Amino acid sequence: MENQTQHKVASVRFSKVGKLYHFEADRDMNLLPGDQVVVETARGWQLGEVAQIIGDVSTPGEGSWKKIDRKATEEDLNQSKVNAEKEAELLDFTRKEIKTQNLDGVKAVSVEFSLDGSRVSVLYSYEGDNKVELKNLKQEINKFVNHSQVELRQVGPRDVAKIFGGMGACGLPTRCCSKFLTDFSSISIRMAKEQGISLTPTEITGMCGRLRCCLIYEYEMYAENRKQLHRRNKRVMTPVGEGKVFDVLPLKMAVIVDIPEIGRKEFFNSDIQLIDGTSYPQVQSKIIPEESDPVVEVEENNFVKNELNSEITDRNLNKNQQGGKGRRPRWKKRRPSNQNKGNDRK
């Protein structure tokens, strides 16, 4: 067995609720969670906070982590405060410049300075459909911050909501993305349907205008429980008689059965069985694995129309298949004309 090198690894974050990045620390460096450290990243030298000490990690061959340069000194902390003031000034200047150049739909969100000031990142959002030209804006920012490399980076509406913070759409004083979410998961309409949530835009969209991140919290449990429950309209036998499944309750692992003599009554899934004698549940065929679920970023004004259009299309398709009454086909033979009747009389 080949010798494996042991690496002392620590997780570092660069914002209050940000992603965790792994860095290698020297053996003689005594680190604790909450310590401020200086590391080199793709965006230059950064001041980060140690979030977790992972400990010794063995990897074959050469390690793939960048090293922590040092613990933050008093000078580093003072420089970080100076950079924070510069960031506020540059953010104000950028917003004024956007207004001067009439860049409709462009909003300056945040500014990030590297610790040594050599690199500047301006985060902005753009809500328009057409491509926007920001060459002149970048030139003006370069004039404002001399001897610094400027980068304009576009962020999505969820990142904007995370940076600004504030109250959530559900009424919580702090949004989930600003409180504990370090990354955004893919959300789809299927998650709301699976949990029986209303598709009203105000019910499933967050403050960012996108589907709420909380739709994924209990989705897997709902999907797994539904697979074990009998489907609607299935004939089942209950302890009090035969009936038809009216509704399912995935959280309680129960179903509501409509019994003709009694009415609707709730039963646990273990207390009922199908009429054909099998006690195992039927897997719902409409459930598709999560990997194949299409990721749908739904706009507030369009997704309800799309749902209604799909229902109307399905309804028309079923009507055509059933051969409903309609206009008589042109190819059908018509009755003999009156001319033939006149000839018979003669």
C-alpha cells in the first residue's frame, strides 16, 4: 500500500452565510473556529473566517488544497475596515454612473475588494432580455479605482435576495437564503404539486420572484411516502367495508376512503388492502425520479397560464379520442339528391 500524506484541512468562508472552501493549514498553526485567516484565491488575497476544522485528511500523491497563508494580524483587520469604506463609496459611485448612462434594468448589488486592493469585483443584476453593453461603465469604474483590476460579475435574482436580506415571503423575519442556505438547489413545479401546495404565484414564489427554496425541504419525504400509498380511485377493503380511495395523506401515511354506507373516513395505509387481495401498495406511475425532473424557473405571470393551457390541451385531446359530437366529416356519403327521386317518378 502506497504511503499517503496527511493534510491538516480547515473550512473557510468569506461571507456571513457563504459557501465553505477547504484550505490546508500548517501543522504548527493553531486554528480554532471563528479565527480570521488570510488565504489566496482566484480573486486575489482574501480575509476569511475559519468555520470548521476538518483535521487530518489523507490524499494520494500531492494535495489539491491551497494553503492558509497566516492568521489575520491587526494590520489585516484594519485594512479590511478600510476596504469596507471603499466598497461603500464605489457602490454609490456605480449606481450614480448607471443612472447617468441610462442603463435600464441594470442594478449594482455589491462591491468586493481583495485584501490588498489589487482586484475589485462589482456585482450587478440585469432584468432585461437583450444583451447590455457595460464597456463604458467599466471604464468609469477603472478611473475611480486606480491601479486595481476591475471585474463586472452578473448575479441572479436569488443571489440578490440573499445579499440584501430582509423578511421572507412566509413572514419569517430573516430569509432562509440569508440565514443558513449556503447554496441554491434546483426547484421545479413538480415539487409543489407533489406536496399538494396551491400553484397560486403568491403561494410558491419568494421575494426574489422565483420558486421558493423551501419547496425542496420535504419533497423527498413526500415523494417516498406517496410511492407506498394506494393511488386515488383505487378500490380497497377497509376494516368497515369496501370503498374507493378519495385522497392520500403522505405525512400521516394514511388515506381517505369513500365508503358508500358510511361516507369518507381516514385509515392508515397498513389497515387497508386492494380488492384483488394484494396487500402491497401500488407505486404511483406518475412519479418521475428527481434526476429527470425538468428544472423550471417559473415567472410569476406566466406559469399559471401554462398550467391552464396544458389542461385545456389535454381536455381537447381526450374529447377527440372519445369521438364526441362535432361537425360531420366531409368524406361521409351524402343521401341521394332530389334529381334521382324525380327520375323514379317518371
